[in-house]
Amino acid sequence: MNNVYDALEICLQEIEKGADLETVLRLYPDLADELRPILETSVEARNMAAGGPTPDVLRRGRSRVLQQAAQMREAKAQTSRRLWSVPLRRTLVSLAVIVALFVSSTNLVRAATTTLPGDNLYPVKRTWEDVLVMFTFNMQARQLLEVEHENERLEELYELFAEGRLAKVDFAGTVTRQNGDLWLVSKVPVVISAGTDLRDPPILPGDAVRVRGVTQADGTVLAERVERLSEGTPLPVVDEDDSLENASELSGNENESEEQDSDDDSSGPGSAGTPRPAPASEKVSLDGVVDSIHGTLVVVNGQPMNISGAEIKGTPSTGTTVRVEGYYDASGLFIVTKIEFRDGGSDGGSESDDNDDSNGNDNVDGNQANDNDNSAGDDNDNSNDSDNNDDNANDNSGDDD
Amino acid sequence: MSTPQSAFCTDLPARKPVHRNDILNVKETHFSATTPTRGAAYIMTEFNEQNALEGLRNLDSQAIGAVYDQYFPEVYRYVRYRLGDDTLAEDIASDIFVRLMEASQKKQGPQTNLRAWLIATASNAVNDHFRRSYRRPVEALSEAMPDGGPSVHSEIDAREKQRLVQKAMAHLTSEQQHVLALRFGQGYSIEETAVFLEKNVNAVKALQFRALAALQRQIGEVNYE
């Protein structure tokens, strides 16, 4: 049988080479009958062979295959990206968020540093201050930082006064004067009203307090709450000269005020130690020394005065003697109509000589601390002024003794 | 160990760029075994199959294009021979190359003999098509007989004869159809056919004989119908 298969294959090869069927069959005469129909069928089978694909078929198929390849590449790339980039992308996004938060918060804090109470970013400033304090573990450094922040509160107040803005404020300080409803806390005039919540009364000059209130256009703070602070609470550091000045005033004024309160009932509102509001619209003239200047508010002998509508003569500066004319408004604030700043601190006026002289003496010396702290020798320096001697004798009587 | 930079840039696995000249050498060689026209030497460029397989795994366009250009005509002829339908042959033949890319991605593609893999896959695809056709038989459109001269009639006769042979061939076994397609459709030698069928030459000779005998019988039966 293998012979038939071999014979068929040989015949097929011969036909493929171009041989005629009959010629091929003559090679195997004994198998010719069997091979003939097979070979004829093979011719039919070979005739079915198609030509190659047309160029169009080739082009279409090629583009389809390459398009499919591109899609598979894209899918593969996406899979790879997903596999690699999910944790990587999360990490990068987290880092970006952290960096953005850090940068934005840093910028926010930087922008907030110059804000004042009432500004939108002011809470950021206060919060940042709290954070700084919280993360300062050295107690000394922390105390310094807190003092710095309290100083900042005062600076904010001065800026608010200068701009005439009304805003809720919160500051600490020492009560240096109490003039009825007008107090001086860290050189800031504070108005005590009936609605003021006074914690732990009585609050006396020299007490450390925290004042919460609202700034007024006249350069005062209308207190909403005043609370006494415990010892050791950081307080703002006011200007040294002023603080000494205030200290001297306080040391003497406490006595003076009590003594002179009774005296000044007759001497009128012009007394420097305990200025007393005169009836509203009553014109008052007084001389004194400028304790401090906050915009349109001038503190003379511890008495805040509004000079916004005043006629001003001379160069305004702290420590100079002034002559002031004005009146007390309904709230008790002294409204200045005329103020004259005098260089050199010469004798002031004639209306309240005792007070004027005492203040004049302080300013002639230019150093109240000496008056208070030094011995009677200092008094002798001032002996050319008899009035001063009286005052100084009173002030320093304890020292002399 | 990859550097951080490379880790960021690994959208795709690092792949060796496959140049078309790596796959197709410029030297021209004669391959009589792959003749589209029987008996004539077929001039083709030398095809570097290993580079092509590497390019396929990387979905390299150059490699895919080269493989397509190299083997599509053979695959198309094979499918066309077995189905007797140009459109179907076009679709199925191009689909074979899509399957080749997918298999390469899954590392199930050919490792050495790309042509054998393509023809075997084409054979399976045709068998699948027949199976689907048996389940959902489609009534062939009646061919209108155009009027015309003797040449037209002879052409129609030839087509009719081809149609009968095609119909008869559809009754053969898949293996018989396969061997006839390889031997008479593709023009492969008995030795090459043996390689494709993974049989020895004598077995292929016997299979070839039985396939032709079966076809002869089926043609007779189809004619009788």
C-alpha cells in the first residue's frame, strides 16, 4: 500500500513540474486505474488555490493589526502606570499637599503678622502666637515671648488709635492711674462704663490687669471686662522713661490724689495729679507735662485728652510741658481746643501753680526718677524753686527720714 | 536595582528597540518552500524570526509590521483555500495576527517556528468557524446566472466546479482539509507539510491519499445531489 502513497506523491510532483496526467500514469501502469481519479481530484484541489491577497486586503489587514497593537500598547502602559504609580502617586500627592499646606500656612502666617484686631487674618496671628508659645519649652524664652506678644498688643492698639478704627481688643498692663471712669493701663486710656465687667474689685493703681474692650474714635478703649492678673503674668514692657515716670507719679499720686482730691474740689479740674472732669462744655485751661501721645490722644499728667480738633502750637513730643485749653465732654473725656507745646519745660501757668510747678520741676530736671530715688541733695538742686521744694519734700519725705 | 529615575519612567518594561533591519536582512534569499506561485522560486528578504518574536513580545510596531508582511499572504491563502470566501479569509487572517500579539503578551506565543504557529492557529480558527456555521447554518445566496457569451459560461462553469469542490471539501475531516490546504493550497512540499502536521512523511503521504480519495467521493456525492 505504501507503494500507492509513494506513487501518488511522485505523480503529484511530476504534475507539479508540468507533466501530463496520462504521461504520469504511465509510470505506474498497474496502479493507473487507482491513481487516475485521485490525481484528477488533486488537480481540482490545486485549482482551488487562491492567489495572494490584493493590495487593498493587505493594507486593510495591516492597519487593523497595527491599530490593535497600538491599543494593546496603551492598555499595557496604563496597567504599568497603575501598578507603578498608585503608591507612587499617593506618595507624591501626599507630599504635594504637605508642601502646599506648609507653604500656604507660612505665607498665611507671614501675611497675618501685620494684621490688627478686626482684620480677617488677625485670628491667624493670635493662633500662631499661641502655637509659638506652646512649642517654646524653655521657660525663660517662653516668658520673653509672652512679653513680646503683650507688647505687640499695645502696638496694635496704638495703630488702631492712629487709624481711628473701632475694634475689639484685649491687652494686659498695669493700672497706672484711675481718674474716675478713666483709667490708664500701660499708658492706654481705658473708659470704665456701667457695663464694664470688673473682676475681683477693687482694682487699684499698680494692679496688673487684662482689659477687654473696644477701641473708640477718641483714642480710648471702652472696657467690657477688666480682670486682675495674678503675679508673674507676663506684662508688656512700656517705655522705660515713661514707666519710671508713671512709677513716680503713682508713688506720689496715690498720696497726692487722695490729698488733693479734697483740695482740688476747690481748685477745679485743672489739677494735674487728679484731673477731675468739669461739667460738660465748661472751658478749662491747665498746664502739664505730656506723658504720651497716641495719635489724636495726648496724655497730660496722666489725663487723656483728645486733640483731634485742637489748635496745636509747638512740636508735639513726650515729656514737654504744655498748656491746654478745652472742656470735658459728656463721657468725661477732655476735649482740647488749644494746646501749646513748650520746649524747655518752663513754668507753666498761673491757674494751678502747685501742680504746675511740681510738673515743671519734674521736667526741668528731666528725670523724675532722680526726684524720687535720690536723696535730699537732688532736692537742693531744685531749691531755686520754692514750690518744688514743697512738693519734693512731700514726695521724698520718707527717703529723707 | 533600578535607579529612582528609572523607577519613575517604567510605564513600559524596558525593551530593546527592534529595528526593521534586525528582522529583515537586506540580503535577498530564495525560498522555494514558501512560493505563492507554485514551482517558482520566491524572492524574499531574510527574516530574523528571533528578533521578530522579541519585537512581538514588546509590541514593537516595526516587528509586528515585518511579521505581518512576511506571513499574512500565506495565512490568507490558507484560510481562503479552506473557506472559499475572500471577505471571511481577510477577517480571519488578520485576526490570526491579533491572536499572535495577544499570545505573545501572555507568553503563550510561538517560541521558535512562527509560521507553523500561524498556520496551526489559522487551521483552528477555520475549524471554529465551521463549528459555528454548523450551529447556525446560513443559507447561501442564490447565484444569478448572468447572460453572456461562451467565455462567460466557461467562467461560470469553472466557478461552479470550484463551488462544488469547496462544498465537497467541507465534508472532509479537519485533518484531511488541513493536509490538502497545505499541499495544494499553500504548495508546501510533502516534507514541509509533515513538519506542519508534526507527522512523518509516510504518514502524510497516506493522509494525503485518503484526503484526495475522500474528496473524490464527496465531489461525486455533491454532484449527485
